[in-house]
Amino acid sequence: MVDVQNKQILIDGKPVIISCGEIHYYRLDKEDWQDRIDKLKQTGCNAVASYVPWICHEPIEGEFDVDGRTRPELNIGAFIDLCQENDLYFFVRPGPFIMAEMKNEGIPFWVYEKYPEVIPVGWDNKPAETKTLDYLAPNFLLATKKWYEVIMKEVKPRLQTNGGNIIGVQLDNEIGMLSWVSNTPDLTDGLIEDFVKWLKEKYDDKTLTNRYPFDFEDYHNRTQFIRSPKEEYASELHFDLGYYMRNRFARYVHELRSYCEEFGVKDIPFVVNIHGTGGGRGFTYPIGISQLYETYTQAPGYISGSDIYFGNLNMDSFQDLYLINGFMDAVHNEDQPLTSVEFACGDANYGETFGGRLDVSAADFKHRMCIAQGNRLINYYLMTGGRNYRLDQKVNDGNDRVAFTGERHGFAAPISPEGELNYTYPRMSRGIKTVMAVADKVATMNEELDNVAFAFIPDYYMTESRYPNSEKMKEIYSNIEMNRSYGAWEIMGRAMLLAGYRFGSIDIQNRSINPEKINVIVLPSAKYLHKHIQQKLADYVKAGGSLLIYGQLPLFDIEGNECTILIDALETEPNGDVYEERYHYLSIYPNNWAKPRPEVRSNRAQTFKLTKGQPVFHVYGTDAVCGFDVNVGKGRVIAFTMSYRCDIDLFKTALEELGSSPKLTHDFVHHGIFMTSTANEESERFIHILNLDDFDKQFHINDHDTQLFDGRLFTLNSKDGVMLPINVKINGLLIEYSTAEIQSIEDQSILFRLTQAEDVIKLSTKKEILPSDEYELEKQGESILIKSKKHGKVDDQLKIYFQ
């Protein structure tokens, strides 16, 4: 049985970590399957994932090949069975959309030809720029159901619950992504008719008439008014259409799940993956969360999975991954775990130009951070390359192949199309093996968090389909986009992590916020914010909560109507915005507890007149306040309403003023270190540390004002990551601490990876630790110190024997 409970994945009741590698069976000769599986197993992975391409298995309507009768490599059942013979779980991804650089995103050509009405048009009746379809168009669903009926016959007998190895089924792929990237909502005639029905159910007649000054009964005109909205209702339409599409995506996924269950595939997690990273950063990733969170929270049995397409994880981007993992968790229900179903690996040579070459730390760092934040399944995409065969039915599109990447595919993968290992493979494998060696521990651990949460507002990311000719929407979203991530992530989020804060996230739009559960919330805020969220925040502070605001205080609701509930609660008065201009060097200087700090340049500031509280920052040359500290009811608010530098100490000081201090810290003065910790109910812990820079660092580690590792100075090598055990029980040994990380465990030995010039492993055990020429044993009270004689940079492998 496969189940999700308490943010864990359980197989037959046992919590597990699933390390997958994506192998596209249909892109490999059948005789190469075992070789690629062998190389996947050598990484430490315990599972295989693959798309199942409809375009390959039914290129002609009604002519299915799932047993290899036309091409041996299309025998999907044989591939899944071979994975089981190799003791590997399987994660199946049958579409109907799969993307994967396939033609038509994996949809057969005949679907588009037979059912042209399912192809959307967008704004102003323009054709869709991407090969998307209207998900709930009846004929598309009819064809999809027939596809599911065929493929689920292969899946059902191979479910883990039926004695097989399939542990999860993904429903579709990156739902809504094509519409987002092209800014083209799926405005088919059928969708508009359904949208109008939805509007009539959501609003009474009077409200609907006030929101939309046109006749919904006039079929022709309403279609035009929706596809080419007027400025007077552009914002209302934008948000209504966004809410409707969330609902439509949820109904679509429910429909796909119903097909699976009708054909006997049930009692297994159904996965919805979330798109959105781009350009090596995560700023746009929450757009995918915004589009899909209603889809995977609509009922038990769903889990969500991220698409992580970052480049190197470094000082530019490390906060991105941390934040988006937090945002995903913020909208999950109490049982749903974090997973990543497309976790980019390899060297990033996607264009075969050798540009954008990744460091070997890239996948390892991202993997370690995700594991530390509670990811229970990670699917390395793409683990191995392959080839794109030619279609038997020529389409005369320049290559006639199943995909548009040419003959070879996945040339950036750790395993090349020809089966060769690239330079990223060893480091990736080392990280996977490290986690899998202690998977039984990690699978039950949660990140230990400090008393602070980062606010997430899904509607701040509802930017996927906005009418391009609307000046009002341009104004709203230019302001929201300026404040929602770029400044807040780059400045406040980064500063908090570098100051040592470990924090989760909270969906303040849809969840209650209780100061007794979360004392401090940090809020990236724009000039536009829902009325009900403003009221919720005001009530939270009055009840004793604390807010740290960075950005701008809201003057309007999300649709652009004047709304100052939060500002009114703070008893402050807006005094206008000031900006830097040519030859005007806008500068900000501190006051009160923000002193002493230098005056700094800024490009903008929202200013206020205070009637209570104290100013923290001023605009130079005026009395205008652009940062203040005010008590409200039983609570307190600190607001920085200007663009500012990443002053780590400033944000730490502000949070400490509000009552939140970091508990796990180090003393390396030049930063560049990410650090967090995880623990389970047995108080076993791991300290997770990444050196984001390419030079070695020495520091002490403090936990609740106590130095760890007996106060030893710890060295973390350049671009290295470690997962250090604290009070971890293994085979009758209690590892009180270790400066080396565990690599593998056997009945009478533990293999460690050394990280120091002299590593120390402190144990408590009644077992005998056998002597070795590679380490010294020293009794320390009831404990045993094992001191390595090997320098970690010379030989990093040390095996401890015991009996």
C-alpha cells in the first residue's frame, strides 16, 4: 500500500524517501534498457520515472501499440517489469500532455485534425501561440479517456498494491503552463459558455451587472466582450477568469482521476506537477502554484510536485528554492509532503553550445536543500538521454521525428544518449547515496523552524493571462511584480537566511493567521492587496501578532479599488511616493534603533506621516518617513516602505525587535553559508550546511547559544555540502555528533565521508569499536571519540568497524 500521511510517503506503512531517475524507454533501443537501469542504480536511486507518450503509442486513431508490435521500445509493460526485476519502484506519467520536447506536447496529430474546436483562441480572437488544447472540451476528454483506458490496462496489474512496483501516477503535465507562457487563455466557445455559467453561480444578478456592463445572454457580444475586454471591467474579468481557471483545472484533474479509478488504478497517490521556474531563477514559479493549488488540494489522495529548473544554486538563487518549497508547503493540507517530479540535473548543455555550464554542486546542493525542507520524492530529470525516432506517418515539418530536438535528445543529462557518463554524474551520485544511506531517518524528519513565517499570497501571482491592451492591469501588475518577489526575495528573504533564520511560509490569503501559533510574519507587500487580507492582517496584529513589512503598504484592493484598511489600523497617513531621477540621488537615512547606519541610495520610497510609533528611516532632505515601528493593539508592526540594500543585520535586528531570533547560527563573517536542521520525534537530528562560494570557510556552529561539536572549528570546503548527524541511532550505536557525513551502513560497519583535516566522530555504545590504522580511539567519559588519521581532501573515505 502507498499512502501519504503527516507529510510523509509510506509504503506498506514504512516512511520512505523515493529517489527517482527519469528514463524515457521509448527513446532507447530495448536492448539498452538494462544498461541505463544499471547506471541509474549506481547513483543510489531506488525508482524510475517515465512519461508515457500518447503520440507514440497511438499515432493513428484507434491503432495502439503498448506491447512493442510496431517498435520494440514501445513495450511499456516490459520496461516497468524490468525495473521491478531490478528492485526499483516506478512512477508513471501518462499525460495526456507530457511536453518533454515532444511534438504537440505529446498529443497525437490526429486529435488536432479531428477536433479543431478544442484548439483555443486567445485575446482579441488571436490564435493560440502554443500547441495547447481546451482541457475540458468534450471531444478532447473523449479521446483522452480512450487513451487512459488502454494505458491503465498496463498500469493496473503493476500497481504496488497489486504486487507490482508502480507507486504513483501523474495526471497530465504542467497544466496551464502553455497558456501562461503565451499569455493566451483558452477562450474556446465552449470555455466561454462554461465561464458565463460559473459567473452566474458566483454572483447574483445585481453584482454581475455592476461588474460587467454587457448582456451575458447576447452570445455574440459576450464572447467579444470577454476576448477583448474594455478597460472599465478589465481587472474584474482578469481575476474572475483566474479564479475560474483554477476551478476548471481542478475539474479537469478530477476527471482524469475518475478515468484512472474507473479502469482500476486507485489507492495510490495521484501527482500534479507545478511549473514556473525560468532563467535559472524561481521568481515566476509561484505562478504555477497559484494556477494549480486548488487542483491538488481538492481531495485526499493528491500530492504536488515541483519542476525545479535552476542552474547553479549560489548566492544569487539559494533563497529562491528555499522560498518556493515553503510556498508549496503553505498551500498543502496537513498530510501532503513536498516532492519534486522534475528535478533538473546534468550540465545544462541544452543547446549543445557548452554555454551555461553548471558546477558539479548544482544538483547536489538543490537536492540537499529540498531534502532538508521535507521533500520525500525527487525525480532527477532527465537521468539519461536517448533518441527521437522518425514517425512512420510523415508530417513534413522539417524532421518528421516524434520530437523537435533533433535525433539525439537529453544531451545535457548525466547519462548521454549513447550511455556515457558526464562530469556531473559522480557528485550527483554521491549526494543521492548520502541521503539514501539514512533514508529511514530522513523520511520521518521535519525541518526545525524559528518563530517566523514568510507570507504567501497566491493572487499576487495570478499573472498568467492578462489582457495586453489594459493599462489598468499593466499598472496593477507592474506594481505587484515589483514587490512580490524581486525585492522581497533578493533583500528580505536572502537576509533572513544569511542571518540564520529557518522559516516556513503561510498562505495568508486562504488560511487563518493566529498569533498564538505564528508570532511573527514577514510580508512582501504591494500597493494592491485584497480587502479581506488587509482586514485579516489588522486583526492579527491587534490580537498580538507582529508584522515585518517590506515593499509598499496597500492603498487599493486587488482589483484597484481604494482600500486602506491596513494603513488605517496602523494609524498612519500616506504622504506620496518619491523616486530617484536623473541628477536626483534619492537617499535614505536611519533613525532610532536603526542607527547607526550609513545613508544609502534608493530608487523609490513610499512615505508616511506618523501619528504614533517611531520613524526608522527617512528620505534625506525631508521629514518624510519611509520606515517605521508602531504598536497596534497587542501587536507590533515594522514597515520598510523603500527599496533598500541587503542589510542582514537590519532585518535580524527588526525581527529580534518583534520577538524572533535565529537559534542555529555560525560565526563566519563573510556569509555565503546556508544552514538548517531537521529532526524526528526521537530527537535524532541532522545539521544541513552548504558552502555557496568557491572558497573554504571555517566557523563554529551554535545551537540555542550552545556550541555544537564540542566547540570545534569546522571547515566547509568550497562548493561542498554536508549532512551531519546529531544523536542518530544506528545498529546499536548512538552517534552523538560527527564532522563526517554517513555514506553507507552495514551490519557491523559505517562508511563516512570525511570533510576535515581531522574528522571526529563521537559515539555512545556498548558495542566494541574495532581498532584501525586509519583512526584513533579516545575514551571521553561514557563516550568514545573516533579521530580520523586521514585528511578529508586527500582521502575522504573512512569505515568504522564494530561488533
